[in-house]
Amino acid sequence: MEKVESPAAESKAMEVDSEKESIKRDSSPGPPDSTPPSPKKVASPAAEPLAMEVDSEKQTIKGERSPEPDSEKPSIKGERSPEPVSAPPSPKVSAKWNPLEACRPLVDDAPIFYPTNEDFEDPLAYIEKLRSRAELFGICRIVPPVAWKPPCPLKEKEVWEKSKFPTRIQLIDLLQNREPIQTSPKSKKRKRGRVSKIGYSRRRRDSGSDNDDDSPEDAEGKFGFQTGPDFTLEEFQKFDECFKESYFQVENGSKASESKKFKPKVKDIEGEYWRIVEQASDEVEVYYGADLETKKFGSGFLKYSPESLKSLEEHEYSTSGWNLNNLSRLPGSVLSFESCDISGVIVPWLYVGMCFSTFCWHVEDHHLYSLNYLHTGDPKVWYGIPGSHAASFENAMKKLLPDLFEEQPDLLHQLVTQLSPSILKEQGVPVYRAVQRSGEFILTFPKAYHSGFNCGFNCAEAVNVAPVDWLVHGQDAVEGYSKQRRKSSLSHDKLLLGAAMEAIYYLWELAVTRKKTPVIARWKRVCSEDGSLTKAVKKRVEMEAERLNHLGDSYSVIKMEGDFDIKRERECFFCFYDLHMSASSCKCSPNRFACLTHAKDLCSCESKDRFVLLRHTLDELRSLVRALEGYPDAIEAWARIGRDQNPSRQQRAKEAMDSKSTSCSKSRGSSKTQQQNNLQLGSEGSQSDLVTNKEVELKQDGDQDAHGITTKPAVTDVKLGEIGKSNEKKIAVKSDVGCSEPDAATNRLSHSVELLKSGSLVVKKLWCSKQAIYPKGFKSRVQFISVLDPTKLTNYISEVLDAGLAGPLFRVSLEECPSENFSNVSAEKCWQMVIQRLKLEIIKRCDQPASSLTALQALENIGLEMFGFLSPQVIQALEALDPKHQLEEYWNQKTAKVFGVELTKEGEKDGDKEKGGASDPSMDRDTRLLRGLLKKATPEELAMMHGLLCGETRNTELQEELSSLVDKMEKSP
């Protein structure tokens, strides 16, 4: 985030953790409704050349001005006194912009991503998709689809012209080059103005804690940003325009607004910004409306409210996952397990910038991801450093600004210091640039330092998000905070345990229902022994075990109450470590707690009076890890605990149990009579009509949209569509026997078959035919009528396995119920088995004779099409596996077709071809007979044979015995 100009909310405003009181310009704040001051840019007097000292080792740049009479002397850098904001003078523009002095850093650009409409449906899935490519840059830019243009409530007249927001004064020339406050002569110490508390208090949960804020005395001697005047958005935009018009002048003195030809480009503003920061020869003061709470000022996105929504468009944008009011708590973000609305983390912050207003180098709280959206206005320039180089960045800052860090060891937490990307690059720190324009997002990754500035008036919004892969970074963050004795913004252990419980519940639901919904699939991916969630929980359990072992057996162990930290935050008295998982205390002070690391520092009492509170014992936590790894007994135990603790899970569990009977076995065990009450055959119930039109329709009462499937000989083209106002669910299977355009139909099917895996080439007999190549490991997906419930569409997975001597083994299975599968050594027969099973299911449900299902007869020779072997896209991918044309049977036939030669013998039928060349004299005897045998095998027999021939038990003895068996069968009458 931007934090006082940082990405994610532009994220978190220049936090000055313990130092809330920034040094302010000598000003006398005016009344709230006072007229906003004119912009001020003060140039150094010409008679006072700035002496630039560049320490060869520290590379810090300091400015010293020539002495003047006391009555006129300017204040020393870092201590000048600004004029009172209540009655500002007209803009002082004694210095002029000169492009020849530009200091634009030479850095590479961060990547830009353009999600499709489909990608844009799920923000967390898209972030996961681009993470491997973008995380190496620290930041990236995301440009939404063209049609995504959310309305901005901030532009409404009532807000734009009347709502006031506070600002902070930023002294741009002091962000990099300034002297430590305490080393400056007291005679030049500037006056303190009103203390700005906006954004400087740490973002905390609503806990009622009374020690979150530092007193003004604690902030004394620390550099920061003073409170500026209040503006409306309309006033601030005009203020910025006036500033830029005065600042960017052409050499003849005419203003850009007058010529209407010159307007500074982003690169011009960037070059001038870094000249101000690096050279510090001019005093430049700007304002920034940073870290504005959207709960108070309002969000730039629509907020969901059933009562206020007026259109479908408003509903779409108010519920969108990319709406930053919704992002943090989307399913899959572990921040959804935080019940408090933490401002700036879960609730977005707003940022209103002007030219040169800055968000200094910082990293997100808890090393979270942040997402920043620019609602309107001029571009925002970002700089990012990969999280893997965070330590080198911190070392470079301390090396180059040693005096400032000596005075403020936590300087990086204050967000008041810039350092040029050019200098950082010289220190070996990689820096990348992104220019964010209106309507675009900037995503920052965990532990990625970032900074930037605004090119003019703009309005942005930012918030944090935490996919499961963030947990490992978050753990590192809280351990670092403990060592620094820094307060945290949220309970990491609470999020970790919440994510683990949610994942285990969905593992249990998958085991019960056998339905892999997108939500279940998302959680399943992060489980198992190598899953990111499992690893994060396991790491935390190991840390807990080590700390408990360090305490020894002298402490008594007490079960922690469930509401231990609900009413108020519980944190270590010494290091502020969150105590959600465990805590230690003593009878002498039962309301004072310590983390396990500092348990012995709590008091001087004997060990017998001390005790440890554990939310879960080590055995329970190890069982939790086993559940995430997939052990059924542990999953059941923890799922039960989760249901007991969460009422919503109890209801979901009941629904899952109720739907269990509708999985793989429901369609078989249902009463035919009851099904007849819900199902009827044909739109008019006439069998003759069905036969004539070759159409079978199944109707079922319900509120769901109707779906239709149209098929033609040798092809299946699956299409979804709505049928007007109908409240019935219909499946139609049509067959036009006289169709003379099978190729056109095949092309339509090619759009329905999805290639999942090309597989690997096997240069042997049977691994191709004249029509197609059959790679080992090939996998595709196609949508077709479900054999379990013919009123629904479902996905089928088609695969090519290795059956050893028998060549390829073709298998078709239901994606939602893999145990329901059909295997054969013929691709055509696989799908014939599917069609036969579908017929039986329809007959059983509708109590109709098989003769009424003649429409399905035309679908029995669609195997190659349904696998995708005749799809142009699939053909292209499979042919690429054989660039040398080693599969001669396939390539010879293809070459012959190209030259118009028909190689098929007269009278040879497609069925004979598909038999895999059973009569082919070139095929060895064992293979020929074994293939014929396997064609007659049941799916169960084929599965067993596949295991014997291709599994771990495969050996020479089995092959010899099989050959002997084939011998005997050949000799038998």
C-alpha cells in the first residue's frame, strides 16, 4: 500500500509507529473552514549556493547554507519554519524547472498483466496465477478488462464539492537529505505546530487498548509530517493545478496553461522529483491526503447494500472481488478469519495526492500483499524491490543514512525517508518501476519494499489481502516484530488456525460428498504433506514445541479458555507477541501475561506459582498437521471440533451429509416410481414423435436455467443456453441422420474438448492409427450428459494409459466421481460403454423401452471425437510430439490424403480399422491375441490387468505366463 503514499491502500499511511508527532513547520493552524493556502515552492536564494557534501563512504548528501544576518537567515535543513497555513502568501516561484537538471533513475519496468474476463472473475486465483512471474519484481501492474469500469461515488457532487479531508505537509527536499534533529543548533530549532495523529497511530483492532498511541513528548526529536489544511476534492484538484502551472514554466516565462501546448510528461515530473530529493537545493512543500479512513470519508467503490442498489450493474460492482471493500475477506484469504475491521488492513484507506506528494520506502504490515486501485486523476509512479532483497535494502539504507538511523533505529517504520533508486542500484539492490494510470491496479508482494510519488491530483484506494501462501511470510514478520518489540496489527496465530480448520472441514466434506467444488479444490491444493498451509502450520507447531521444551516441566499447564482474547487483545508484556495460541502467567499477577519466550522474565516468583495457558496441546497440534496431510482419522476428529465451534459449519455439514446419497450411488438406488413423478419423457409424451424426431427430453421441476445439448453423427457438440421463461430443466439429444457435413460438426466439437495434457510419444505398434496418434499420458476434458443423472451436464476426463503388451488403454471417467469410469483398448468402445450406461439410466428413470432411444444409437461411434483426437487444436499438439514422423502408419495415411490418394481397401469398414489391426499380419501373435482378449474384458478385469502389466508388480515371469496363457487359448477349439 502507499502508506502515506504507498501501494495497498496506497496502503498504510506513513506510519510513525511510536512517534506520532512529526516535526512541523512553524505554522499557526487556521480554523477548519479557512481558505486553503496557495501552493508554495520556495527556491534557495541565488546568493546562497548550496555546498554539497557527499561522504564517499556513507554517500549521504547534506546541505549547508551560507550564514546570513540573524534577521534574514533561513532555517537549517529539517528545521525551516513554514508560514502559517491559515494565511498563506501567494506562490513563491523564484526557481524554475529545468529539464537539463533532471535526475530520472534508470530502472527496469515491473511486469504488466492484462487479465481476461474469465481471469478477472476470481482475484485470488489470478494473483496465484501471476505470482510466480511477478513476485521476482516485488510489484506488478494489473490492467482490468476494458469493460470493467466501476462507478466512483467520490465523484458525486455531494462528496466532490462538500466533503473535507485532512492533509499532511511534506517537505520533499528533506526526504533524503536532512540532518538528525538533535544535532541541529537549538537556536534554529523550529516551533512545533499542531500534532498530526492521522495515520501515525498503529493500525489496531478495536480492542480498547490504552497504550496504542505515543504521547507528543515521545515523538519529540523525530522527523515527520505536520498537519496541513483541510480540502474538498474539488479544492485540492484546483490547488494542484495551480501548483503545477506555477512550477513547470517554459524558459520565456509563459505558463503552460497559457500556451496550451506544454504539459509535463510523467518522465519530466519523475526527473524533477528526484532532482529535488537528491540535490535538495530548493525548498518544495506539498500536501498529501493519506490514510483516509473509508468508513469516515467514504470509499471510491460502491458498498453492497440491498436497499440502495438500483441496477444490476451496481450489484455487479458492489459484490465484485476486485472491489477493495470485499477483497480482504474473500474465500481463500486468511484475513477472512479476522473478525475485527482493522482500518488500513481489512478496511481500505483512501489516498488523495498532488504533484510530488510522496509515499516513502516501506513494507506492508505483517508483510501482507497489498492491492492499490487508482480511481481517477494523474498517474502514480511506483518503485518496488523484491522481497528476497529486503535485507540488502535495509542494509543499504543503514549504510547510506547512518546518522538518521542512529537517532531513529526504527526509521524504516516511520515512512518519512526516501532514497533514490539510482543510489540503491549502486549498492546492488534491484529496483523496478511501475506507472499506474487511472483505472489500474498495483499489486505488491510480501516483504517487498515499495515507494513512489504522484504526478498530480489523483485519488486512489488500497487494502491488504492474504492468500494462504502469505502465511510463511506472516510468521517471519511476527517473529521479527517480537525481536524489535514492535506491536502487531493482527493475530497471526488466529489466522493460521482459522485457515487450518477451514481447510480440514473442506477435506472432510470432499470425503463425504465426493464433490470437488472450486472452493474445495482451492483448499485441497494447499493441504497434503507439501501444501503451503500444511508447511506453515507444521513450522509453527515445531516452534511451539521448542519453546515449551525450553520452559521445562516446572510450569503447570492449564487449558486456555475459548474467549481468552475475544474481549481484549492479549499480548506479551515485554515483546508484544500475540498470545492467541499460548501464554504464560503467574499467581502474583493473573492479568499479566508473557509469551513462552519471555515467560521467565515475567516475575521473580517460584516456578510452582507460574502456569502456561495452551489453546491446544502439542499432541492436538500434531494431530492437526496429520489432518492437513490427509489422514482420515485426524480429519474426522478436527472436522468435528470445527463443527462444534462454528455454527455455520454445523449447517454446512448437515447439508453435506444429506447430499451424500446424491453422489455416485444415488442414481442407482433411487426409487423408479418416485423418479417417474419428477421426470417425464418427451415434450408431449409421444414415443412415435421421439422416434421420428430422434429427440429425447428429460424434464425436471426446479428453478435452475435450462441447458441444451445438440449432437450429430460422429460428433458431440455441447452447448449451454437458457430457454426463455421455462422453470424446467431440459436435456435434449438430437440426431440428424441425414447430416452431410460431419466435418463442420467436428469443428464445433473441437471447441468443446479441452486438452489437459498432451502426453508422451510411444513409437510402437498400436500407439497410433491411420486416424490419430495416441500419446501415453494423454488427457482431455469434455462436457456431456451425466450417466449418474441424465438431467445434468458433467465433465468427463478421457485418458490414454499404458497397458503394456496390449498397447494403449483408453479410459473415460466422470471428473466429479472418478470411481465411475469406463476402460477399453478402443477409444470408440470406451464411449460406446458410456452411451450404453446412459441408456440404462434413462430407461430406469423413465420406464421406457430401449427402442425409444434410437437417438442415442447415432452417438455410439463418437469415441475419437470425444477424446479430442479429431480436434484441429489437439491434432496440432499431438503431431508436434512426432516431428520426425516416426509413426509411419499415421503419417503415411496423412500424406496420402494430401495428394488425393485413397489407401483404404474397398469394403474395409471403420469398425475393422478400429479393431486395432487384429488381423494385421505384421503384428506378433501374442500381441494380436492378447488385444482380442482384452477387447472382451470388463472394466474391472482391464483395471486389474493394467495393474499387473504396468504397476510395480510387473515382471518377466508375468509376461511369460501371459504368453503361455495366450498359447493355450489359441490351441483350444
